Amino acid sequence: MTEAPRLNHQVCFALYSASKAATAVYRPVLDELGLTYPQYLVMLVLWEDEPRSVRELGTELGLDSGTLSPLLKRLETLGLVERRRSAEDERRVEIHLTDQGRALSERAGAVPQRLADAAGLSPAELAQLHDTLGRLTAALHSAI
Amino acid sequence: MTEAPRLNHQVCFALYSASKAATAVYRPVLDELGLTYPQYLVMLVLWEDEPRSVRELGTELGLDSGTLSPLLKRLETLGLVERRRSAEDERRVEIHLTDQGRALSERAGAVPQRLADAAGLSPAELAQLHDTLGRLTAALHSAI
DNA sequence: CACAATTCAATTGCGCACAACTCAATCAGC
DNA sequence: GCTGATTGAGTTGTGCGCAATTGAATTGTG
């Protein structure tokens, strides 16, 4: 009665493959910036507004301190961010951009175009995909 | 000019988030089977047809031997597969299901329904999402 | 046949992801 | 003010994911 599910019929595998392919397309461009994809995501958040605490970055990106703490140390080693204990709440660590970290945003401006060029989808399809994925992610999160 | 790249960056992050959310929804069900998500994907391929070489599994799943070799050893330790050197070509390692590995497919039949239930999307939307993701992945791969 | 090139699996090294835990700082109740 | 609960960051351990390398088996070419 219960049949073995088939790989190619599964939406979850399609998501898994597409996500890996997207980061693979970004990899060569991000290599030039000296960033990995998760590091790039952290920098994107900081370029929007900084400083941000580790907690805030985690909420924004869906990552916990087990992932972020060593990642942020690597960004600090690269000279892109600075980690400072908050004065008001000494439990918090505020992540500040360095001048070098701020300057990197200019070189990163062309990164997203890479995916647009490679996607092979119309702007309308991309917009619909984005919308569907957003609703899917929200529904999945509320199911956990 | 800054509009399209912005949208596409969001599509990339939307893929990353949706993929993580999907595996998070599967996690409790797969825990009951004693499998991780990538291990489940390998079992899906083997349930369709076996034995398969490490190379074939890698082509099917987009994974290399650096990922698959230790993963397959863990599946062997669990008693779900057996690794045998091929007689015709001694470079190849054929992955065979054990009786226990074959039996697990029955308990796995209900797994995909979990995502469908939690997705909050209509069957038509899920089908369209699957189609769009397939075309996106193909286009991205041809761009690497 | 010889032997260089290729193929296949395994290994090493690095960087996520995530669960489980520790520890200090803060807050809430009394 | 005290004390128990909570919060925030860090650490440890396990398992991917991928690049680069190794080494054995096979194939292609002269």
C-alpha cells in the first residue's frame, strides 16, 4: 500500500538541488570577495543596518549561535567586522562593520546579477517563485 | 537597475530558507527512521533500483565521494546497505540494500505527505513550484 | 605489449548547520 | 535585596558539502 516515494517527484529534493545550484553559481563571485555564501548573507544584513547583535543576526537568517559564533570570528579575522560586548547588556555582543567591511559592499553589488543571468526564468516567474517560496517557508515554520 | 538584482538576491535567500525549513519539517519523521535527510535521499535512490555504484548515487544526487563515502559507511553501520567491490570493475563499489534497508521503505512511505500537509500550498501550486525549480536548477547547472 | 591518461573511491581539510550543554548576565517574583 | 528562571553567547560533537589529493584499476594509443 505504502510505496517507496520517488526521488524526482519530491518537492523537497527540488528545493535542496536548486538551493545547492544557486550557491554554486555564487561561489566563484564570492571567492573573489573572499566570502562563503553564509558569510555573504551575514554581510548583507550588516550592510542594511549595523551594529547587530548575534541574536538579531540569528533571527534574521535563521541561524543559531553554534553557527554564527565561529563564522563571525572568521569575519573578524578577515578584518570585516568587529565584535564588541554591549555596554547596556553585557550578555550581548554587538557586531560592527569595519571600514573594510563597509567598503566590500561596493564590490558585492554585482553579485546578485550573477543569479539573474543564470536563472533562465522571466522576471515574472522569478517574482512568483519568490512569493511561493516565502509562503511555503512561513507555512513550514508554523508546522514545526 | 538596482531593482532586479535585489529581487534575485531575495530569491536566492528564499531558496536557502525554504530548503532548510523543508528538512526541518522532515527531521522528526526521519529521526523515527534513524536517518538524516541526505541519508534518506540515498535510500530513496536505492529503493528505486539497486545495486548502484557510488558514482551513480553521486550523479543522481549531485554529491561527490567526499560526501557519499562516509555517509554510506554510516548506512552500512546501521545495517541498511552493504558495500561490495564490483567483480567486473574493481574500481567500483556497489551499494546493495540489506533486507532491513529494503524493509525500511514501507515505513518511509508516509514521509513525503508530511511536507504536503505542512506546505500550505495547493497541489497545483506545489506542482508548479516543482516545475519551476526543476527548470531553475537545470539553467543554473548549465551556467557553471 | 608498454605506458600515459582516465576513472573511481577514499581521504583530508575547512566551513557550515544544528542539537545539547555551559556559564555569565539579567529579569521577575517574592 | 534574594533567588529561581530566563536570556545571550560560546563550546562541543556529529554530519553534511565541496575542493583537492591519493592510489588503485582500467582504458586508449602507439
